[in-house]
Amino acid sequence: LTGAWCGPQDQRVITAGEDGTLRQWAADLANPGEHGRPIEGPLRHGAAIRSLAVSPLRRFAATGGADGAARLWSLNEWQPWARSMPHGSTVTTVAFSLRGDHLVTGDSDGVVRLWDVPLEQEGPKSLPLPGSDARFSPDASRLLAYAYGKEQPLLFELPAGATVAGALAGWGLKAE
């Protein structure tokens, strides 16, 4: 396994694997006979999964892979939600904001991207930032981007309800 998630009072565990699969397992501790049983067939990322995140309302899972792509999955329908989110190298981190309206991804080339969730059909806007990892503050008002081996992280304000395009304008940047 390369990642696992279990939410509070949830009856399932989500796992990500080196074999490129996303899986759901029964986590019913009150019914030991069902515990650990696969709930659905695996979803295939396309390459080894290097990172996994589940949105706060458990609507989506995001995976980052060795194929240089991040993917968004519908947990309710257990299928891909949108096209892949391309990067130039292995996607090493994925994280949702507390509200679940933004996803941040980072790759091994030191590029962090910010996406609106759910992804728009015409393609998401993304923000390339220097860094290879990123995290949202607990209240989702800030985005912290940092790179391994560098001393100074970058901190960005993320106004409530802002789209990526709106946040970029506030930072004086343009989307790709």
C-alpha cells in the first residue's frame, strides 16, 4: 500500500497501491465477518499511486501517480470523475482544502498546482507554484507551498469562496 484512509464513523477504508489501484474495503467493526471484505472492484489510476487524499465530505478521492498525473474519483459512484490533471513528473502529493472546493497537487519536479473542485468539463485552471509539496491551513484560508531542500516556504492567502482564477488575480499571477 502507498496510501490509506478511514473516516470517522465510516463503514469503509480506501486504499491506494503500488499496482496503481484504488480500492474500497468494508470496515464494519460491529460485524467481524464483513470486516476487510472488498466493497467494489478496483479503480485503475494507470501507474503506481504515490499519494491519496479524500475530500472532507467524502465525495471525492484524489490520487497522484508515477505517470505524472493526478486523478479525481467519485466515491459515491466509484468511478473516475474527470480527465486527469497532468504534471511533468511523478505526483507526490494531493490534498483537499477543508471545504473540499480546492485540491492542491505537487510533483517531483518541484511544481505545485491548485485546482477548483469539482473539475470543470473544459479543463481546470491550475497554478504552478515553486515547491514539491503543499498544505492548506486548517481553516482553508491559506496555502503553504514548500520544496524539499529549500529553507523558505511560500504562503498564499486563499479568500473564502475564491476560485483558482480569483486567487491568482489576487496574487498577481495567471493560470496556465
